[in-house]
Amino acid sequence: MDFSAHVVLENSRARLRPLEASDFAALKPVAFDPELWKYTLTTCHTPMELAAYLQQALQGREKGLRYPFVIVDRLTGRIAGSTSYYNSAPDECRMSISYTWVGKEFQRSGLNRACKHLLLNHAFGHLGCERVELETDARNWKSREAMARMGATEEGILRSHRITQGGRRRDTVIFSILKPEWDSLRQSVFKEFDARG
């Protein structure tokens, strides 16, 4: 993926646009819920931590390691959180979706699923991916259930895989969706968002 490109993705429910440092103020109202960061590798409980999070995400884009988006809820026009492409391996036609967080008031509203539709559709339809991976902390059952509901296949657990903000070694669960599976999932799990293809 060309991480210097300006990519905007949109369906009936969500709009994803490149994250910018100027999004700090709009993200503050949704970022400081401790539950959002319970299973993450970093914390974001204060304005200083949010600023550091944004800086790290933008530096990741500059280095070609990550493509961070801002999530805009089209029903309200408000910024609801962030998500990213990362771990891009163009020669192997695969990448990951991660660093996803959505403010509490937007959870269980269909917004996260709408974002996954956009990211998966772009990855398979425009970026030439054959495989998209998703991962989460093995203890994060809410996230694991959401990935399974969207049709991702749980492939296994990488034991003692990452170090969290508190120093705990995290077991990471890996899910994936393959390109041959995408058309079926578009027409079933994601059909409400797929009017524009």
C-alpha cells in the first residue's frame, strides 16, 4: 500500500479518512474511556497520552509501517475513533487491520462493522490483497466474538506475543479473511453496506 496516498473510504454508515494531528480535539471526547484501552498495547487516558498516540500513528505512516484512519460516524457527523492498516506485505499480498477503537457511545451500533467493510473491500478490491489479518488480546472476548461474527476465521494463539502497557506479556489471537471468502461475506455479513460495491 502506498502510505503517502490520501485514501478516503465511505459507505452508508461510515467514512474513513487519513488521521491528522488536527484531529486531536475531536478525538478527546471519545478517547478517555478506560475500557477502550483495557486490552491494548498502549494507554490513552490523558490528553498527553492521546497526543503521543497520534504522533506515533502519524510517524508510523511516514515510515510506511501503518496507515491510520479517523472514523467518522455518518449518522451524526462526529469523529468516533480510529483504525489502521498495518503490517503490510505487498509481495505476499497481505496486510492487517488493527489499532481499532471506537468510543463507547458508538459501540454496538454497526459502525465498527461498517468500518471493517470499507477496509476489507478496499484491501481485496483495490490493493490486491489475498489475505487480511486481524488480531486481538486472547482475553478480549468481546473483540474475538465480533471478529467471528463478521466471518473471520480464528487461526490460533501466539503465546506471550506482545508486551502491554502494564508490562504483561499478551497472548494474541489471530483471525483472517481470505480473498475467495470475501464475495460471500460481502453478500451476507456486510450486505447492508455494499450498495456501492
